[in-house]
Amino acid sequence: MRNIVEQLPGQRVSFLVCSDAQLKPTDFSDLQVRCGSGHIVEDLYGLAETDLVVGPPSTYSGWGAFYGQKALAMLQNPADVVDV
């Protein structure tokens, strides 16, 4: 996430994090993060409204990108880097 912010200097970047894990915005320290509601449909529609969907190879991430006609970057492992 920090790498994405670094690639977009001078732009306001924020993240919508949707997960079945219990997360808080404070888990992401200096990043602008909003957590999804945790409701599967609300989170999917939320992802569809983002500019870029980044996530694991899953139909969940894929559906959000497809429905919103947004770019999709699938991360195969935690060390992967997204080139925006």
C-alpha cells in the first residue's frame, strides 16, 4: 500500500480494505484507510467504486473490478509489487 502511495506523488490516495478479518483503520498507521462494513454485498459494491482493485487471486476481487469496470491487480504473494 505504501508503494502505491509512493507511485502517486501529489495525489490524495486512500484505501478501502475489505476482509473477513477483524481490522481497524489504526492497523495501517500513516495510510488513509477505510474498512469495509464486512457485509459481502456492501463490500463488493464498495470495491466496484474504487479506481483500482488490488487483492489476492479470487473471484471476490475479480467481481468488484469487473462490475465496476476497474483495473485489477492480483497479488500472488505478499512480496508482489503493484505498478500503477
